[in-house]
Amino acid sequence: MNYTSNLLFVTVPKSVEQLSKQLQSKIVDPLILQTLIDFSVRYWKGEEICHKEWEALLKNSYLPLTMIENLFSGVLNLTLAVFQIPEKLFTPELVLAELIQFGLAVEQAEQITKLKTTSAPNIPKLPKLNHVKWRIDVTISTSDVSRILEPWILMEINLESGDQKTVHIPVAQFHSLRYQVASCLNQFSKMPV
Amino acid sequence: MTKNFQLVDLAWELGVTAASSCEEQVGQTYVRIKMKLNTGSSLETTVMELSLKQFYDLLHELEKAQNNMK
């Protein structure tokens, strides 16, 4: 089955393809799908879905566990794709049309489209660098050696999350760091952005 | 209740800051103390950096404790 997904996916994941097939064959109960959508929103917010809720879902559905799991995987990928659309590219009508194309009912497609503006997913991402402080220390003497006079760099890295990392960099490692940063900057300048 | 860890090893380092992104730190002398502590279940390493004044304050307190032990 061919999908024209422009905003949500570059390549439609297999789980979403399977979800779409199940939806279009009308074997998925709308209430079960609604529960899976609610579960996925809670999942991306970092909320725990307790075992009893899953058991209740399986009890109310005549579908086997593996199919429910596959459906949930598809719904997770779909909702995540909506969250990940960049702000400047997000057009609600186009997203709605794509979701309906995958076999979702209009109400559910509208609910998922609205997630972008109403929910903030707790998707783990790498911490961002906020600020760097450095100093060059010269060790005069230690408990092991009376006279060293060895220079090294102490760097304090402050992250946006509030975490602070202090690292001790020997001179040789610092030159290696400088080289890597220079290589990275070189690649930046070559990028056609 | 505070936990009492046993000091297993202590190492120190004396140095001076030759340059820094914060200008006020340049020329400052520091003493860095690395303590290896026995927590009961594992060995923990704690590092602390003291300015000269803080180091002399610590030395003063240690000498007071030693005098009281005699």
C-alpha cells in the first residue's frame, strides 16, 4: 500500500504500515484504538501505565496480545512523529489529512493533531551546553612528588539541565580536544546550510 | 543522622592558577585534597579544593583536635 507522507515520515515505519492496514480493514474497535492513543500520550509524557490498565484493555478487546502490541507500536510512532514536526512546518490541516490517510477516524486524527499544541512530550534528549569555564592550573607539589610544575586545564561544563561537570584535562588531551573542535568547525564551514 | 565514614587514604596537591576564563582566579593558590573513604560497603573518593585561607582554617581545626587528644 502506498502512502504519501510528507510531514510525518520520510519513510513510513513498518509498525505504522501495519497499523494502517488493521485500521482500514476495520477490525480494530474504535474504543480500543482510543485507549491506545491515550496510552501513547501518557507514555510520551513519561507517565506510567500500570499493569491493570493493560489487562483491562486486553479483557475488553477480542484481539490477541501480539496484535495489540503491534497496534500500540504503530500508535506510538504516529504520535511521536506529530510531536517531532518542526514548528515552522506544522500545518494542522495537512497533518490531519495524513493521519486520515493512514486510516484514523476524523475525531481521532483531530485529537492526535491537537497534541502538538496541547501536550509537551517527555522525550529523552541529550543535554545542551549552557556555559563553559576554564582555568589553567600549575601543580607545584603533591603528597607523592615534592616538585612537579605540571600545567593542566580544569574545565567546568554547565548544562541547561542544571548539571555541572568538572573535568581535568592534561595538556596532551587538551591539544586533542582542540584538534577535534577545529575538525568539527571545518566540517561546519563545508556544510551547505 | 549523618553517616560516619572512615578515612582510608589522603592525598594533597598544591598549585597555582596560571590563567582562567574568570580573571579574579588568576594567581590564586589552591590546595586540593583527595580523600579515600570507607563507607562500609565500598570505597568512595572525595575531592575538595581549598583556598589558602580555607586550608589554614582546616589546619587550625586539626591542630585543635590533636591538642585535645593529648
